[in-house]
Amino acid sequence: MATATAASASEPEAEPAAGPKAEGEEDEVKAARTRRKVLSRAVAAATYKTMGPGWDQQEEGVSESDGDEEYAMASSAESSAGDYEWEYDEEEEKNQLEIERLEEQLSINVYDYNCHVDLIRLLRLEGELTRVRVARQKMSEIFPLTEELWLEWLHDEISMALDGLDREHVYALFEKAVEDYICPNIWLEYGQYSVGGIGQKGGLEKVRSVFERALSSVGLHMTKGLAIWEAYREFESAIVEAARLEKVHSLFRRQLAIPLYDMEATFAEYEEWSEDPIPESVIQSYHKALQQLEKYKPYEEALLQAEAPRLAEYQAYIDFEMKVGDPARIQLIFERALVENCLVPDLWIRYSQYLDRQLKVKDLVLSVHSRAVRNCPWTVALWSRYLLAMERHGADHRVISATFEKALNAGFIQAPDYVELWQAYLDYLRRRVDFKQDSSKELEELRSAFTRALEYLRQEVEERFNESGDPSCVIMQNWARIEARLCNNMQKARELWDSIMTRGNAKYANMWLEYYNLERAHGDTQHCRKALHRAVQCTSDYPEHVCEVLLTMERMEGTLEDWDIAVQKTETRLARVTEQRAKAAEKEAALVQQEEEKAEQRKRMRAEKKALKKKKKASGGDTRRADEEEQGEVEEEQPSKRRRVENSSPLTGAVPHGEVDKGLSGTPAPVDVGPPSKQKEKAASLKRDMPKVPHDSSKDSITVFVSNLPYSMAEPDVKLRPLFEACGEVVEIRPIFSNRGDFRGYCYVEFKEENSALKALELDRKSVEGRPMFVSPCVDKSKNPDFKVFRYSTALEKHKLFVSGLPFSCTREELEDICKAHGTVKDLRLVTNRAGKPKGLAYVEYENESQASQAVMKMDGMTIKENVIKVAISNPPQRKVPEKPEARRAPGGPMMPRQMYGARGKGRTQLALLPRALQRPGAATAQAENGPAPCPAVSTSAATEAPKMSNADFAKLLLRK
């Protein structure tokens, strides 16, 4: 097929005059470019067809009619190129600009996976065959390609293969493809393509070699390995040789000894094909394989039923195979799992650890480590393990150094990752040095590597992360230990420790003690004493410990003069530390006192404002009527505050249907209301007409609380019923109305079964008339004050991203399409306000931590609809702890309901028995001994009440005495 297609595609290239003649030179260039594009698309559209039994008659599997059709297509496209020139011109210019942009972006960041994919797609569309080959080559050097990308590349190269050299190039490409992942489809394509070269020298051996390797690689695959066995048998059956029968017999017997799906059909086919009876040994192997198949079936069926990437199912399958202990099957199940979970570092670590400890095959181990770092280059643990594996298997020093340089450019997301990588490489260089020699090339290389590591962390890492990642100077400490213990160079070790202390570590006692221990082991007493004296002066976290070590050393080794100096220095230092701590404590106490005074001042200001409000009210009217009139004014002037007033001060004589608010404890007592106005009479009549059915708290388990509904919603129960009936049978929907008969935006939905109520919670945040509807469990907060309705985690979630700066017009589908390019998106939530308007924020939950880390690297700083977004790992700030209900209902507080007098209601022992007429306007009301004070009269001014005294006030009184 390759020859026929290439011939048909090359003929029009040699005849540029076949198309319509252009009037000018520019038109000829455009026409030629258009012809090349159309012809290249025709070449790319050609597909490689597999070989049948008659391979000797059709070498490449393409008939002459197929070639004629392709030639006709290309000729027709050429002849009409001028007609379609206007159609392709604008599209081509647009694609060329996009290609230039992608190439520029890749020159800045070569690890941008999506840019590589988009560039290959556009170059292939434009027919730039040479450039697309180069682009694919560059991408394959950095990333392992997926099965789809490899098959597309292989089909293009097969279509353009002309001679034996091109066939060798395709063979080399197949070899690279099967190294990335174990893909049965690629092995099948490889075997079928090799059949086309059977006429060349060594072609038969090549085909058999490819199929044998395919069987060893994926022949144990229970669901897809069957295709490889059948293709191999068909090939052997088509060869006219005397030994072919024995070869086919051997393939049948080998296949029947392996547990594969549809084994029964294979056995029946063998019985029909074989002229002789099947040997008993083959039958026994077949039955044994059937028994093994039954053991594997639960795991295979779990994979078939689950959705990709099926990590949990693969993990269970791996655990089972590890218990069985067959190395070939263990390797296969790991490879199958990695095809769908190639971005999970933990899976690569587990696989490489098994190979390092069990198989220990050099080529296999190094190949898996290499693939691991290509799939997850951001994981420093994989690079460290790769360096260890290369050293373990005796890799060349230049190869290990080159691998380390690649790791430095991998783009880790944390500064400590670079420290860990440098430490692994420095450990490797240290093991190469023979310290019995005074100087060597390896020792100089180790010292230069230490110097470069410190410089790299100071320049590269600190500029990127604003931290070196090594605050304790671990690398410099290790260098000092090597110089002191292995090189006997204490002078260099002391210089290094001086640098460590000047980098902000002199205040830590443990750092000084580490230096002291090094001096004790490899230095002398004089430097030990000097180090401890400096430690006494500089340590701020645990100076007592350092002083104790100094005194212990002088007690054991020092003279009397040394002892006196040590005692004087330690006493002076400890006295100064005690003084500093006392000052710090006083300062902290002063700050606390200032905060308390500010809080008291705020309380006084609130009391004064409350007193001014009360003075404005009529002093002679009924207090309750004045409160009712005030409530009416608030309802008319400030609708947004109406619900709070109604919750705290119910005025009607009976509780309407569902009017009990879940936040209050107890039921308000009926209150007789004076003659209302006409408007109040109308509202009262509406309330009296409503059914008076109180909420039954015993049904909380089958009831949900629905809030944030539009206030303008007419007949809420009718509109909401179809929505909730999808969750189960609805017994009743109780909407809550205000005193004036207006819908208050929330209701209770009672179901017949508890499962229906739990299912209804999934409707939370569903849009209803343009607003997100809040659905939460029905819980009495007076009995469960710690119950939290907020259902999202407020802790650090490494698999979830926080996206800010989004345009308000960005939809959930648009953002999901962007995020899916970097991993499996489990959930995506656009943050909105109570009115349903977007805030430009979103939370994106990925399958695992590695996908989220990759997405942060790729998406942070991305431009979406002219908005530059910011992407970070989700770590919300701590939510403020809400005030306790007891504190909120304190006497005189602004949130105190007018008719609520504590947990036990309005007890008779708290009533003021003095007639109202005899009460003095300025008399202070005594506070109840076991509860809040009684409600004062209307004319009583809160401003005349004795202000509460703080701790500071009491302190002033004591000082005056």
C-alpha cells in the first residue's frame, strides 16, 4: 500500500501544470501550496490494511483499484485547487500563525505537553510532513506517547514508506513505540506490518521474532492477548512449509496452557484443526488453565465494570498477583495499570521497587525507571530512585551525570525537592571517592559539586520559590562532616560551620550542639570551649541546655579559671534571658489588655446606640405595640432585615404551618395584641387563615431544610414538588411565610422514607429560577449547636485546586474542558453568591495529587478570555469560629429576642412585681442570680446603667488604694 500510495501522491507533484494556470507568480505559489496541502491530506487519509492469507499475491495488502481511487482523489483535488483556493487561504494563514505561536511557546517551556499535541495536529493538517516528523521526534524524547499518538504516527510513516530503508525506519519507530507502554494494539500492528517485509532477506525470521516478543510481552493479557495468538497462528498456517504443522501445534498448546478469555473456543478450534487426537498432557494443561481463569475472573470483571482509570481495581489485582508470585504476571498487571495511570507516581514507585528488590534485571529495571521519570518528571523520589538504580547496575558516570542534569530541569514544584535531588547525587559522588588517597579526581569533583549545589540553591531555587529549601543547611552540614571525618580537614569544616551559623541558625541550640559534637570527635578542647561560649551568647530557643553543656564540659576538663568564666557567662546570659522573657510577657499582657479595653469600648458604644433608639420611641404607649410598629417599619423600609426581626419576635397568637424556626429553642408564648391598623388586620387575617401545623422534630431524619429560594416564587410547594419527587415520595412541603403573607425564601420538605431525604441532599446548589437552592439536613441547632451545614472541606487538599481570576462569563463546561487536559476531573465547582452570580472562583478536584500538581504547573498564569487566572493547591484560610448561642443571647445584646428570657423562658420568679407607674425612670434593674436580668421598662435608659468593669478597671481601683 505504501508504494501505491506514494506513487499516486508523487505523480501530481511532478506535474504542477495540471492545475489551472495562475495569472501572476504569487497566485502560482498559492496554488502550489494548496495542492501540496490537499495531496498531503490524501496521503494521511490512506490506511494500512492488514495481511490476509494471500500475502504472496498482494505484497502490501492494497489492490490496484485502491491505488487508482487514491490517485483519482489526488488528481481531482489538484484540478480543483484553484476553485477552493479562496476557502483554504484564510484557514492556512490562521493555522500558520498558530503554529508560530506554539513553536515560540515550546521554545520557552519544552515540557508543555498540550503545546506539543496541538503543534503536531496543526502541522499534520497543513501537510508539513517533514516538520511534523521533527515535532513528533522532539515530543517523544521528552514524553512517552499515548497509544493513539503512536498509532497515528506509525500509520503516517507506513503510508510514506517507499523502499527497504523506509521499512527499516518504520521498524525502528515500532521499537520505540513498544518501549513506552505495553499496548497489545501496537504489537499487533507491528506483527502485521512485519509480514509485509517477508520477501526481504531475513523477513521470515523478523516476523517470527516480532510475534514471539509480542507473546512474551502481552501474551498473558487475559482480554487482549488472544488477538496476538490468533494472528501468529494465521501467519504460520499461511506458510507453505513442511514444518508449519508442528509450529501451529506448538502455538495451540502454548496458548491453551495460559488462562485467557474464550479458551473454550480455542480448544474447539484446535480439536477441529488437528487430525490427530489431542495429547492428554495438553488437555490437563488446558483444564488447569481453566481453573486459574476462574480465580482471575473476579478481578478482570471488576476492571471491565469500572470506569477508567480504575486505579483501585488495579491495586487490588496487583495485590493478588503479588501473593501468587508469578513474576511475568506481576510485571504484566503493573504495565496494564500504568497504561491508564501513567501519572500516578506511587504506582511507578511500587513497580520500580518490586523490580529493584525481586527481579534485579538490569535492562528491565533501568527501562522502567527511565519511563517513570518521563511520565512523572515532577516527582523527585522517582529521580532519586533512578540515580540509585543506575549506580546499582554499574551505569557509566557520564550517563548518571547527564540524568542528574535532566532532573534539575524537570521543574519541581517545591524547593525541598531540589535539596533532596542534590543530596542523592552528592551521596553518589561521595561513594566514588577513595578517601585513603590525599587527593584524587573524584574528591575534587565531589567538592566542586558541593560548591555548585550551594550556589544553585542560592540563585536558582531562591529566585523561584523565595526560599532555598534548605533552612537547616543540611547539604553544608554533610560537607563539613565529610571534610572532618573522611578528609581530616577540620579547618574547612569550621569554615563551613561558620557559614551555617551566619545564615540564621546561630539562635538554635541544636545547631550549636551539632557543631560541638563534631569538634569533640575530630577537633580539640579549645575549639569546643570557643563554640560553646559563642552558643551561650547567641542561642535564644533553649539557652539553658547550652549553658548546662558548657558547665558539664568545664566540670570534667576545665581549670578553676575556666569554671569561673563559664559560671559567670551562663549566669549573666540566663539573667538576661529571664529579663527578656519577662518583658515579652508584659508586652503580650499589655496587648491583651488593649484588646479587652477595645472590646469594652465597643460594648459601651453599642449600649449607647441602643439607649438612643429607645429614647426615640413614644414613652407612654404599650411597649409591645411600639415594638410591633417598629417591626412594621423595618419590614417596609429594610426588607433584607425582615427575617431576622420575625425570627426573634413572633407577634401572632398562633404558630402557623411550619413557622417554628430551627435556630430557636422552645415555642414562643401567645401574646395578646392591641387593635392593629387595617394593614395589620389584613396580615393577621392571612395568618389566621393558614393551617396551624407546628414542625415535628421527630421527623427530622426524613425532612430536609431548603433555603435561598427566590422571595418572588409563587406557590413554592407546587413548583418544588416535581423537583423533589424525583428523589422519592414527598409527604408534605411546608413553605414559610412572614406576618404579611410574603414567602420568606425557605421551606421544609418531608419525605416518606429516610433514603429519599438523603438523596434530596444531592440537589444542594441546584439552580432554581436563577438562584442556587441550598438543601441541608433538618437539624435543631439548639440541641446540636456544633452542627455545620458547610459541606466542603476547609483543610489542605492536595488533589484539589483553587482557581481565581476567572471571567464571570466562563462556564463550567469551558473550565472543565481546560482542566481535563491535565488529568481526570472528579468534580468541578464554580463559586457563586446567594443570587447565583459567579465570583470568578472555582474548585477543581482531580483523581490524585500528581494530576493536581501537574495542572498547577500548566494552568497557573493561563489566560482565559483575556483574564489571567491563578491556580494553587486548595488550602482555605481558617474559618472564624461562630459565637456560641449563649454569648449571642447575653442580656442587653443586640441579637437578644424581645420575648426570649433564657433557656427556661419567662419564669414568674423573674417578673418585676413593682407596678409600672411606680417604677423610677433611672432605677437600675438588678440582675437575676441565675440568668439574665428582667426586661427593663421602656423609659429606662441604658445609658444610665452602671457600665461593666474590665480587669483593667479593677486593677486601677486596687492601685488607687
